[in-house]
Amino acid sequence: MANIEIDKREFDELLGKSIDEEKMIEQGSMLGAHWHSIDGDVCEVETYPNRPDLLSVEGLARAYQGFFGIETGKKEYEADKGDEKVEVDDSVDEVRPHIAGAIVRDLELSKKKINGLIQLQEKLHETMGRRRDKLAIGLHDLEELEPPFTYRAVEPEAVSFKPLEYDKEMQLGEILDEHEKGRKYSWILEDEERYPIIEDSERKVLSFPPIINNQLTEVHSGTSDIFIDVTGKHEETVKKALNILVTALADRGGQIESLEVGGETMPDHSPEKEELDVEYFREVSGLDLSAKEVAERLEKMRFGADAKKRKVEVEVPAYRTDIMHDYDLIEDVVIAHRYDNIEPEMPKVDQLASQKDIEDLADRVRDILTGKGALEANTYYLSSKEKLFEKMDREPEEIAEMSNALTEDYAVVRNWLSPSLFQALHDNRHHSYPQEFFEAEDVVELDDSAVGASNRTKLAYLISGTGIDYTDARKALQVLERDLGVELEVREAERDFMKDGRCAEILLGGEKIGFIGQYSDKVVTNWDLDEPVAGFEVYLDELE
Amino acid sequence: MKLSKQAINVLEELQDTEELTISQFEERGYDQSMVNRAALELQEKGLIEIEEEEEESYELTEAGEEVRKEGSPEHRLLERVEEGDNRISDLQDLQIDVALGKAREHGWIQIRDGEVELLDPGEEALGEDVLKKRLGESRFKEEDVKRGLVDETTSTVRTLKITDEGYEIDAGDVELEFNVEAEAETPRVGKTHFYKDILGFAREKFMEMGFQEMSGDFVVPGLLNFDALYTPQDHPARDLQDTFFMEKPEKSDLSEYGEKVQHIKETHEDGWETGSSGWGYDWSEEDAAQNVLRTHTTAVSARRLHEIDVNEEELPKKFFIIGRNFRNETVDRTHLAGFIQLDGIVVGEDLNFKNLKAYLSEFFEKMGYSEFRLIPSYYPYTEMSVEVQVWDEEEEAWLGMGGAGLFRPEVVKPLLGYEATVLAWGLGLGRVAMKAAGLEDLRELYRNDIEILETTPKWRPKNRGEK
């Protein structure tokens, strides 16, 4: 989700109609962008990553013109034929191979419009641009520049210029080391020997993409002609971003002028042509619309649409990035039809329900142990080695571990449940005793499966209070044994975390499935508890 | 003299011990409000005296706990600067505003051109992290409270002391005053967890609708969690921030997916035979084999689609799972490192968007919500992508309950091997549980506070019609 802030009055002006703010909040969502009021005329609009064309007030106004039926169909953008060029040198192939560009003239910019433009640029960087890696945009005041431009890669010391926000000439390498933006984005150019630059015919460096521009070309409220560059690693993305920018500027009255970039004329506004089969639309949506009705709805979403007998010929605007499949067109038709207007229809799917045996068994265990008087706990699956082993006085074992956990507290997946129940006792120290908890849940164990780890289901039970000992745990186990109708064997054993002579293994048909005992004073103290604790833990999935 | 049974019990305890605080009574298994009522009764009769004293107690906050473990931000700043790490922009991993503020307050540092310089007092302060030590030894100061490192709570300690008159009474001679209107103590009984009750209720509802239950592992290859769900490999969700990547076990063997791996690859690159244009990039099998903790139960739905054998199981089919999922988030009042999701899929030849809306509206009606709506949303693996909202009558607001949609052909065809329609959803009931227990802090769902567990009523849906 990307959020942008827009001025509602600007939006209304571009829309050509004033729409009540409450209505925007209520109905705006039905297009797939959520409106929130901030204060005064400022609105915050949340958009989804599939629609980067909605990241500006211009793009939003264009879309809502269609959605509210003010102006529908594909909006046409004409480019004047221009003479300027961008030469693309092979040296960029290794580092940042793609560039797109255009010139937009006769702009009347205000501070507010410039802020909107910068917001669009920044949001495109963050979303489509994957933090400038996949694409980065430069906007330049054309006045100071002498085209043709050249896009090439040079060594870090080869050129220097005064970057934005810094009042000294710097080499490219210095910018990466010292400039705030350089440090923030230097990871994109890591391990590169040469860095990309754009320069004009007088060898003035305009831009060091994807890092920073020359302050010489900074766009200000007196700027009327702009040169836009978009560089990146993915050709399609770079070109789409250019289209999104250029159409937003054209909606503001700018005149687009074509530019020859590496021998190709840009921007290219020619639409993708698709055919939507009306029968296919009906199958997927369940809506019984005619070709004409489908076409009308597509036009509301600002597609070009021509209804034929059984299909609709569709022109996809060049700024749309999300139309990969007919399903995407179908979605837009249904959005224009409005989700509110869809009548639910239950299909006939004859099938008998079934549940997993282990879930059913866990339900029986809940009945049995709550009947015994225990509270069911609901605990975290993620834990730390400290809680699972150190505090439990248990030798560390190989368990499922994450590589990038934000905190040590949630850095491994637990392989047993009792520590989680100790946590519950710890958190309830201020309540009266005796306290009794159980939980039947999954743990993860490493194994030799294709993934290397699998879930197992365990059951743990703890009881704590004055005078509690092994016998109390044994009582609970016997209730479980009796009510599940299983025969368990209890055989004396030793565990570091249990009191000597108060610990046993639990066996089912000769197989070890768990342990029972009274916890050692050390473990009880480690959890800051004052009362003795006894309990058991078994593989519940062995009891299925 | 007439006394209630409770008052006699309290009096007898005091005859043995002379005096006890309310919390000492609680330790002996008495209910706090019962003791208080009995105390007033005994005081009125002059048998005991009640003394009240204010007691202040201090406890480290989460921030304080961090200082105790890791050291104070200002001292860590000194250490880093000493190590030569003196650019402010490099020190952002510390709580830099606090660190700089405090260090300057102490006169330890000065800042020049975005660099931190140690002054003499700072050099001296390097020796020992005084704040860390102090907090470790529980020697708190007023300033620690102001700084949010320590929580101060004032509580009233009530001590019941027996009077001479109280001593002389023979409890056996006291006439019992029986009050049928007085409340008895509510006993502690076994009880299931309210959140699990709600999930269990939802599970029943899916089964009423004829769904079959699925299960799946927490650790899955990226292939299932992302690639099979048409999430491109440079998608922000795959960034380190959101997803837990596994160090152990690091990679999966994908051979069980056979040629489907190649089909998924081609679908991402150019659409394969799905009718899609694809994402247009070079797909890496290595990234797909990297194990993650599943970030949604939709990974289990994907696995189920892979396992459906057209010769064995006749379509249409419908499945559900209620399971845990994981997100690499810093845990606080509104964020947890995991959440529980209810995933459902319906797989068939003749299914459509209207059917999806029908299943969702049926389910939420069963859950007691009379108004329900869908609004457009986005997921890489569905189209129509919708957000499911229900009308909450108390809050008078739409509540988001999760996402849904039709799986894209780019998901279905590579996994199933043929084309079919798949209705899918991933819903959350955490908010329902929060409301049921009157909680404000998400962490309480997993903290098992006995009082909350005991006092939360057994959950039933608000509007109970025939559903």
C-alpha cells in the first residue's frame, strides 16, 4: 500500500466537478483507492501496488472521471515531434541498461504542483522502483541544458558536479560515501566498477542515477520546460513509469514532446490491444452482461472499448501496468459494475465435510483437561533459545531457526510446549494458586523431509501451587489416559530439568512419547516462580 | 453476636496470626473482595482494625528492560564513537535522538558536520554505563520514571489487625448470620481459551458448509509461499522486513514438484500457457528453494492444489484450514510476529465471483454479522482481489476481516496442470477475539492472564438467526 496526500480542491478542479468528501470516503474505495480525511482540504489516499498510475492527483482525477461517468473512454495524449536526442552508450549495459526520456513544455508550475510531482516521483521510486533499484526518475529544468544528452557509465573519479542539497563539487565515489542520498542508495551500485551518468552536449552532468541530480537542473516554480529521465534495470517498467509521469504532466496542461532515446522515439503512448471474450467474462464473473455493457464498463475504467458481437476489442492505456491477462480486464469491468451490485449465488458443490483426526483428538483433550480443572493456554509459536533451553536447564538442540529475526525473543520455532506454559505461570505470578494450564498445539522439528522440517502436535500440562508435586501431574495424566481410553506406561527416568527421583518417561506400546515429572528448583527459580511446578508433555500425534 | 460465615473465617485466621494483609489472605486462597466485605463487617463490630498504607512499587518498562540488557542508548553511542563510528547517519540503529539528547545533556559530546565528537566528560563516562548498572540493581530514580524506563505504581496495602475484643470472642459461640443475597466466591474451574473457542466455532461453520479440512507445515519453500502464488521474486513482501527466512533448514528439495517448477518459472517469465504476459524477468529456482516461515495459510491452499489428482478426486471440491502464520514484525500493542488465518478454497469448472461472494456472506452471517461487503483490493495471486468487510454495530464502522478473490490462471494452471476456477480467501478473527475479551492490546491474546481467561464469557455470535 502506498499513501499519497492530495489537495481536494486540486482534485475537484482536475475532475471538473466537486464531489462531497464523505462521498469520496464512502464510494472512492469502490474503485480500489481508499480516501481518508486529514484536515481542511488535505486528503490521504491509499492505493494498491498494481495501480502506480493512481499515485498522483492527476492520475486519480483521470480514473474517477471515468468511474463517476464524468468523462469515459481512453484519454488521448498527443506528442509533438521533437528534435532532441539521448545517445545511449554501451557502457551502461553492465550497470543500469535501460533509459527512457521525454520533454514536456509550457508547464505552469506552482510550489504545490511541484510537491505533487515530487511525491509522484518518490512513490514510484518506492513501489514500482523497488527503492530506486528497478527504476529511478530524474526531472530537470531544460533551460540550463544543451541537448543532445548522453547516457553512459564512467569511473567513480571521472566526473564531478554539485549534487542537490550539498554545496560543493563532488566526484561520484564521494557522493556515494558522503552524500545522504549516496549512502542511502549506494547498495544499488555495490560492486560496480563504473557508475551511470547523464550529461549534455557540453559535458555538464545532469544526473547520477539512481542517486542524485545536479543542483543546476533543479525544477522550480519558474520552470516551464522539463526533461524527464527514467533509468533502470527492467525495460518495460522504465517505459511505463515514463508514461505515468508524462500523462500526469499533460493533464496539467503540459505539452509532450517526443525524444529520440537510443534510436527509439519516446514516449510511446500506443495502447496494447486486447480482445475480451464476453462468454469468458460471464463465466468468471457470473454477471450476465452484453458486449455493449461490458464495453461501457471498460470505458468507465478509461479503457478504449469497442463492442463486437461476442467480444470486446480493448485498448489498454499505455500508463496501465497491471493488465497481464484477461482476468485483469474482467476485474476492471466488475469494479465498474460495482461489487455492491453483485448478487451472491451459492453454487452446488456436493461434498461431505471432514476434519483432521488430530484436530478432533485435540478437541477431546480440551474436554478432558478442562474437566480436570485446567485452563487452556494460547501461546506464541516463536521463541528464543534462552527460553527453550537455558531457562529450562536443558541441553540446546538443533531446531528450526530464522536468519533475519528482528528480535532474539522470536528467533526460533519452538520444538516443545512446556516453556510456553512456564511463561504463562510467570505472567500470572500475581494471581492466586494453584494454577493449572495445558495446551495442545504444533511444534516444529528438523527432519530429513524435502523441506528439512515438519510440524508435530504436542500436548503439555503444568500445575503449580503450594504442596504441588509429582503426584498432581500423575493425576492429570491418569485422567487423560482413562478418558482417551489409551494405556500408557510410565517408567522412571532422568532429566536435568526435573527433580531427581521425580521424573519418568511416558511410553505408548513401548515407544517413548513424552515425559512427566516435578520440575527442579533451578527451573522454577529461573522463571521467577515461588511455588513448585509439576507437569507432562507428550506427542499428541502419537495418540491418534 | 451474629457474624457471616465469611467474617468468622477471617476472624479465625486473625486470631491465629494477629494481623494479615489482604494479599496475604489471597495467598491463603481467599477471594479479595470477600475478605474486604468481611473486614468491614468485623470492623463495624469492633473486632478488628483496618490500617491502610500507600505503597509505591517500581517495575522496568520494555524500554527500561532494553537498557538493562543492552545498555543505555547514550552509553552505546559513546562506545560506537570511541570505535570510530562517528557519523550520525551511521548511528541510526541506536535510538539516536534519545542518545544524542542525553549525551549532550551530560556534556559528553558535541556534534559538528553530522559527526559526533567525544568531550572529556564523555571519555570518562565510557568506563561504566551507570544507568545500565543502576537499573540492573533496581536503584531507580525519579528521572527514570520521567524517561519512561520505569513504571511507578501506587497501591494501597490494607492490613487487618485483631483487637482485644476480637481475641476474646470464641468463634464457636458466634451465631451464624446467613445472607442468601450475599455472593458466594466463584470457584476457579477449567476453561478453554476464548480465542480458540472462536476459531473452533468458525471451524464448525466451515464444516457445516461441507468443507474438508487441510493441514500444512509452518516451514515451506518460498515456492509455495510466493512463487506458486505468482508473487514475483522482487516483490516487497519477499523483502527481509516482512518474511522470516530460515537459516535452519535453509533450502527445500523441490523435486517433488517435478515439471511444475519449470511451469511456474515460465509463468513468471512470459506467462507460459496461462494466457498471461508474465512478469518478464529471470526467475531463480534458488530463491524458490529458500525456506521461509509461511506468511499466510494460502501456502497450504497452494500445496493442496498441487496435490489434487484429477483422476482421484472429482471437481468441484472445497477445503479449509485455520492455522498460524508468521511475520517478521517488532511486537507491540498492535503488532505480533504471527497471526491466525482461516483459508478456504473452492475448486471447480463452473465457479464465479458471485459464488465467492455467497460463501463469504454465508460465513459471516453464521458468525453473527448481518451486514457484509466487498471492496476492491490487491493481491498478486487473485483477481478480482477483494477486501472483506463486516459492519460492526458497536463501533458503527466497517471492519476489515481479510482478503479474498479468484486465484489467477497464473496460479491455477501450473499447480493443477489444467484450467479451473478457484475461489479463495484468507480471513482473520483476531479482532473478534479482542472484542470478545474487551482487549486493547493484541499481545493479551497470547498472555493467558487468568483473570481475563476466567471472566471472558463463552463466545456466541451476536445475531443468532437460523444460521
